[in-house]
Amino acid sequence: MDEPGKKTAAAIHAETAREIATLLARIFAERHKAGRTDLEAIETALRDGLHRLGTKVLTGLLQGDIPPLAQRQLPCPCGRSAHYVELRSKTILTVVGAVVWRRAYYLCACGKGQFPADMELDVDRNSQSPGLRRMLAAVGQASPFDHGRQQIELLAGLKVTTKAVERTAEAVGGDILARQQQEIRRAKQLELPVVAGPRIPILCIQIDGTGVPVVIAETQGRQGKQPGQPAHTREAKLGCVFTQTAPNAEGRPVRDEDSTSYVGAIETAEEFGLRIYTEAWRRGWNRADLKVLMGDGAVWIWNIGDRHFPDAVQIVDLYHAREHLWNLAPKLYPNDAARQKRWVMAAQDKLDNGRIENLLTSLRALRPAAPEVIEMVRTEAGYFEANAERMRYPEFRSRGLFVGTGVMEAGCKTVIGSRLKQSGMFWTVRGANAIIALRCCQLSGNFEDYWEARRA
């Protein structure tokens, strides 16, 4: 005689085969009656029918038995033992529909109950299966939550609420953040393992910040961009790490395809410094022959570089440096576009060729009349003087290095802008950080690794 478990599986298989045959017979009968083939209708009917069958199969497989006497006690976190009470049912929404899950319930004298089988299936304190949560996280990180709900219904035939997409995406993103924090704590304690692998010719880090619209409660006491005005955004700090090899035939640096990984969060520069350091170490910072850190000239970026990447070549984004000149020109020569352009072209020639000392001399030779313009010239001269060694662009080009942070600029738009800065969006810091973490994981190609790690 078959074992009880095998008899149940055999019965489920037989019932499934009969229902599939019935479903196909109905579809072909309707086709014969209509006299034509509506492929989309057949596809949809098959999917819906197979979903119904799937829920029956899963429901049959998820019916737990009363545990044997030897398994009716479990350790409780309080130090005592939890005892088996009864089988209890729970409805779980899966990728094929809702199923009823029956499992053993244990209770300790301390009042804490346990469903150990829920932990095994990764549905502890959750009414969605891991497969469905993965789908909701994928659509939730890619587009507004209601659009994700519509995608799930259209592509998978499942009805979920907009709130379910939001909560699941933020929960998965929060879990990714928590796992990252474990690695960051190890980095803080200098306990990160050395990542083995081949030597890396050039490893580049680019860092930037971009504003994320947040709810009013997240900006209390924060100064806005304009004096006397409240803040409406919080700065998300974003970093990317990528590798590059030899320049192309035109002598331009080339980023290795699919080598870019991202990390980001709304947090302090000190916290973000540890985050980007951890990612750089994971990517093989210790194996890089040439290390590069690029930014737009913000002091907090170079503070991170000096603290965590002291052996890196530091480069200010050339195009951001040029913007300083273009912003100054209208103040020097108001209402004279031709003169503004001539001045910028001359100053930019010095900048592009790394002659920062000459540029400083020309800036300090300016004699504007307005006090505010005098102060602006002084500030800009200070900017170029402080970053002089980060602006030796001919030298950087001769070494095959990038002089622009185009990868990071695109990253800010792709990772942050396209998802978190759409019209009408306002985030909590917690929610924004969860989605940023989820998008960084997805766009870095680590989404599959994350789900594999959950199964471990």
C-alpha cells in the first residue's frame, strides 16, 4: 500500500488531470460553437483555469497533519517550552490565487504562540507567498504603486490592492536595507572579508545628491533653498561603482558593460560614507590597480573620499565645473550675451586644459562694482582653488579616466528621479529609503541574489 503522503499526492495529480481535461473540453466546445478561434479568449481561459487548479493543488499540499507525540514541544524564546495546541488555518495569496494553509499551532505558558511551519514557508506574519511578494516588489519599485496593481492584474490575472503593492515593496526594500546595515556594521568594525578575484584595472566611484519630495513632517526645522522658506525635499545621496578597461579607438574611456552597481539613501554624509565604502569593498576595491572617486565638488563628497578612499584619484566633474563659469558670466556682464560667451570660452579653455592657476589669476583680476558680484567672484575663486588638483583634466585623460560623471547623472535620473520624483509624489524618509534600496538592488543586478539569500 502507498504511504499516506504519496496517496494524497496521487489523488491530487489525478484530480488535476481530470479538471484540465474538462477545461480543455469546454474550451474546444465553445470554439466549435462559435465557429472561429479567439486566441486571446482561449489564453485567458486557460490561465484562469490553471490558476484555479493551482490553488487546489497547493491547498491539498499545504494541509498539515497533527504532529507526532515526539514533536509536540518546541523551545520558546522565554526559555520554556511551547506545546502543541491544534491545527489552525490561514489564507495565503499566491501567484496562482488564494489558498488555505493548515498548520500546527504551539503556545507557551508565557503567552507567546508559534507557527513554525509559517517560518519554513516564509509566510510568518504575512498573508502573501514569497513568489507573490517578489512580483509585487518588482512592480512596486518600477512604477507608481497603483500602476503596479494594474500590471499584476493584467499580466498575472491577480487582484491585489494598491496598498498591498506599496506595503510589500516597502517591506522588501526595508529588508534589503536591514541586510545592508549588517554589512555596514561589519565595515564599521573592520570585519569585512577580503573579496577574492582577478585584479581590476580601474575601479571608479561616482557620488552625487538629489532632492526627493517628502511629506511636511519630514522637513520640520529644515531650511529651504530660499532664505526664510521651508524645505520641501530631503537629499538622497546616491553612489555608483563601476569598472573600466582600456580606452576605445578614439581614446575615450569605456565603462565595462553591466558593471555598474548603486547604493543610496536619505541619510547623513557620515552614514552614506560607510554605505558606499561597503559597496566598493564588495566590488573589489582591494584588488583595483587604479582607484578613482568622482563628484561635483561638494565638500561632503571629498570628506568621504579622504576618510574612506585616501588612495583614490579624486576628480571634479568637468561639466559641473563649467557650470560655475556659466553661472558667473551673467553677473559679470548682465544683458550682454555675446560678452558673456566670450568670457566663458576663454575661462573654459583654461579649465579644460587644467590651467587652474591661470584661471584663478583671471578671476582675481576681475573688478566688478556690485558687492554681491564681488562676493560671488570670491566664492567661485575659492571653489576652483580648493579643487585645483581635482581638475587636472589633461592628466586624467592621458590615463584613460573619465572626466565627467555621466554615469552618476544618469543614475540620479534612473534610480531616483523616474520613480520617486513624479508629479504629486511625497514620501516619508522610511518609505523613500525602502524604494531606493529596492531600485538599487534591481538596477545593480542583485535582485535574484537577494531572493536566493532569503531561501538560504
